[in-house]
Amino acid sequence: MVVKTFCFTLIGGILGCFAQEKTASNPYFKTYDDKVIASLYYLDVSNNFQIVSPNSDGTTTILDLIPNRREQIGASVSFKIADFSFGYSPKFFDVNKDNDGSKLFNFSTRFIHKKWMQTLSFINQTGFYASEGAITVPLPDLRSTKIGGVTSYIFNPNFSFKAIANQKEWQTKSSGSFIPSFSFFYTNLDLNDGSKNPESDLFEMTISPSYYYNFVINNRVLLSTGLGIGGGISDMDGEISGIYNFSGSLKLGYNTDSFFSFVNVNFIAFAQDSDTRVQFNDNVSTLNIAVGYRFDPPKKVKDAFENSHQKTGL
């Protein structure tokens, strides 16, 4: 039932995006929807976990599950309503050299249309270490797989989330917006140690009010910030509990009509209610540095999208 709800929500969010009318010109931002946007990026992404368990003497034990860092480089291409990006972890980064056997695959896509935004993400990582105080134990076979998405609604039509997310717009006048979001994530943890019950399944559903603001420093430089706090429920191997959700974003960008660059830091954290027998907290953080270029699409590609728009209205 939970999986069906997840699929229905994602499909509904995407269709909701498509059902909006074409965006009218707005003096608060400049649009590059008719451009292909290509970029190269550096990405440092990790999905950390924390287990908090009470002791009989009233103290608590905190066990951190931290993945071996795998820095990535990659490429991103976006056109019209969709964005796609792929990355890999090269050996020439120092932090990747001593992580033989560790793996990280990250895929993300985002749909934005009018006031609706739908993000989908997939993270698969192998190779952790467990840390409790000064004690650290390697877990080279521990694997985590996360899949999920966030459906958001942007209230202020003068605020451009595309200026943050995919460089399809550039904010020309400072503006902010209240943005409520619904998130759903499924995570599988597998010890891969041959034990009887090596796997755990975690479902997290939250509703999170947030506020974002794009501060236009000048016609070339933008500073964007965002913060969200919410709550919902989690299901850890059949045990239901309350959960808190925290998210944040900080971006500094430079832009011309053709060239752009930016530094972007994002995080999303889920913390289980302290009344649960054992708390299982879940954090995803990313650091993204990118340079990119906008250009006109090939005529055949442009014609194909126009024909599709005429037939489907998308």
C-alpha cells in the first residue's frame, strides 16, 4: 500500500506539473526555456545514518553509519520540462583512492512547470564505517539504496525556483516564496554479512512547509537561501513512529545569457521521534559546484518538441 501511495503521488505530481498553462513573461526573472542547458559539475553527496538507543543506566548510545566519501564529477543536460544528470567517482580524487570496493551511484531528475515541482532521486552506496565515540569499525559490505521524491508547490509567481535548480531562469529582482512540500523516500540497508536478517527497510513520508528567497546582488550575481521544517511518519521494518523533517539550501551563482557557474549546498534530514524504542535518523547532504553553457537546440530536436507540444499540450 505504501509503495502504491508513493507511485500515485509521484505520477500525480508530474501530471500536475504538465497540466499548467504556458508561463507568461515576468519582469522578476528571465527565462531560458528555449535553450539547451549543459553543464559539468563536481558533486560530493552522502547519505548518513544514525542509530540512537537508550541504555539501562539512563544514558544513550549513538552509533553513526557514515559512508566512505566518493567525490564525483559528471554532466547535466536539461531542455524544456526535464533535467537529467549522471556522475561517477574517478580514482584521481585523493578521497577516492583509499576506498577500494566502495561504490556510489547517484541519479536525479526534476520536473518544473508553472507552480509545481517534482523531484525524483536514486542513491546507491556501498562501503561504510560505524563510529561510536572514539571507536570506528569498517563495514565495507554495507550497502544502502534510497529512492524517493519531493512534490512541491511554489506560491509566489515572482519567485523563480528554476534559478536555483536548473539554470532555466535567472532572477532579476529579489523575491521569495512559501513552498510546502510532500516527500516520500524508501531506503534499504543490507549488511551483506551472511546473517539471518541482514536487511532493513525504511519508509519516510513528511509534509514540510518551507521558505526560499533569491537575493539579487547585481545583474550577474545571485544569493539564494531556503529552509524547511516539517513532520510525518516513518515505517522501520513494520515499526511505525513519528518523524521530523529538516531541509535547507544555500546557493551563490554567476550568470550571463550563455555562461553560468554556481556553488550549491543542500541537505535534507529525517529524525525519528525520541519516544521510539530505537531512533533511526537519516541525512542526505550535497555539495555541487558547476559551470555551464546555454545554446540553441538542434532544429530536429526543437521541431520534435514543438510537434509533441501541439499534440499533447505538454
